[in-house]
Amino acid sequence: MILSIESSCDDSSIAVTEIATKKLVFHKKISQELEHAVYGGVVPELASRLHAEALPKILEACREWFPKLKAVAVTNAPGLAVTLIEGVVMAKALSQTLGIPLIAVNHLKGHIYSLFIEQPTQFPLTVLLVSGGHTQVIEVESLEKMNTVMQTMDDSFGESFDKVAKMMGLGYPGGPVIEQLALKGDRERYAFPIPLQKRGELAFSYSGLKNAVRLAIEEGSEADYPDIAASFEHIATEHLYRKLRKYFKTHPPKRFAIVGGASANRYLRGRIEALLQPYGAELLLAELKYCSDNAAMIGRIAVDMYEQGKFTPLSELYSASKSYF
């Protein structure tokens, strides 16, 4: 079995995955949402302290599987350096104490493997990764061959939801709050600008839309919030829809996936499903409980890495915030 650790942001999570069957034997996650909600976003130093408290408590519940562990996997990039280090230190200690190898996992690749928890790996595929820190389209051919073909120029899709919620004083995380509020609103009331509509490059941008929403909030009242939320969600998604449609003209999809914390948004899922219909493309989605950060996805990719002998020397394991493929 492989024990995996995730601490890239504000979720403390540990999982145990059986190598031969890919079965998820154990998985637990402790969220810090309530602690950070009062600040309207994640406070890195607070998150680090909370990881230091939560991770050992979760690990205690995994002791029965220690004799069967063949490796320990841990997220080491990208993420918040002060929170990543909590997981990395624990992974190093387990590696040394149990005499098992380390597997350093790229957090974004982990999100792609959230599609395959307790399932076989299915490549190639085109992936839309939408989260609080990233918005990008990735062509995935294999574990090692992943090419980013589109990404945001500024804010991410998920980040824009968090910031709009914060401007409305609705707390953190903003994604679920805005999604629920939008169900009560009119998506066509506010004609917010579609980002990069007149520009041909394959890229995303949310700073301009965020500013337009800010002005609407300042000029309106709380009674307008449902319409603002609905119009914002519609345009934020329409932006993704149009850029993907442009990309599909030269790269028609056969198998397409949406991953990352913001992939739980049902309006986004519906719009992308409609976009794929003319191509007859298969849409892959992770279970809602595995969309946000979790150790189960880290354990799943670690199984493939273990089978391919991709281990990390103890002296080379570090935490870093740089995104890479």
C-alpha cells in the first residue's frame, strides 16, 4: 500500500491506497474553511499551524497499515510553501522511520488523477483544470507527457468566485456560495463583458470581469446580489466556453475532463457537456467529494509512479510553489 499526504493549501488530508487493486483503503480530510472564513480567504501561517495539529491526528488512524506500506507520497508543488512543508516533513519522517521510499507528487497532476480514483488510468485526454489558483487546458498523453496549451493571464476561475463572494461579504470559500446565490438570480440582467472577446489568443483572464462585478456591487444593494452572482457565473463560464470552442476548431476533443476544486460547479459542467455534444466526445468528471484538494488523488497518481519506479531521494524532496508539467 501507499500512504499519501496532501497539505498544499487549507485541507489536511491523508489516504492509504492499495497498489495492486487501486482500492482506496483509508481517506480522511480535515477542512480549515471555518477558521479562514472570518478573514475572507486563506491565511498561510494559520493554515500551517492547523496542518501541524491535524495531520498527526489523521496519521494516528493509519497505524494499522504501516507494516504493509511500500512507499509514502506527498504533495510538494505547487502550493503554499508554509503549508506544503508540513506534509513534506511528515513524509520524510515516515520514510526514514519505516524504511520506505518517497514519491513527490505535483499537485496539479494529482487533480488529473482524481478522475481515476479506484479506476484504471485513461489516457490520452484533454483536461480543463479550474481551481482557486489555476485555470488551464492541458493535453495529457501520459503520466510524464502533459502539455499546457492555455492558461490564465491573471486571476483564475475559482479565485474570481472567491473574490466576488468576498466583495459581497459572503465569506470563504466563495465558489459554493456564489453558485447557490446564482440559482436565485437572473443571468441576463447584468451584461458583464466577456473577457478577451475581441482578442484571438488562446488564453483566459478574469481581472476585467472581476472589476466590472465590483462596480455593479458598489452601485447596487444586497437585493441585487442574486442577479449579480448569476450574471457573473454565466459570463465567467461563457468565457471558458468560447475559448474552448475556438481551440476545438483545430483540436477536436475525443475524451475531455474537468478537474480541480471549481470543477464541482454544476453550471460549468452543464455548459461544457453541451459544448462537447457535437463532437461526440466523452466527458470525464471526478466525484464531487474528490474535486477539491485531497490525499486520495495523490495516492492514486502515486500508484502509477510507484509502478514506474519514480521515487524521490530524501535529500531532494522539498516544497515549492512553482507550477510545472
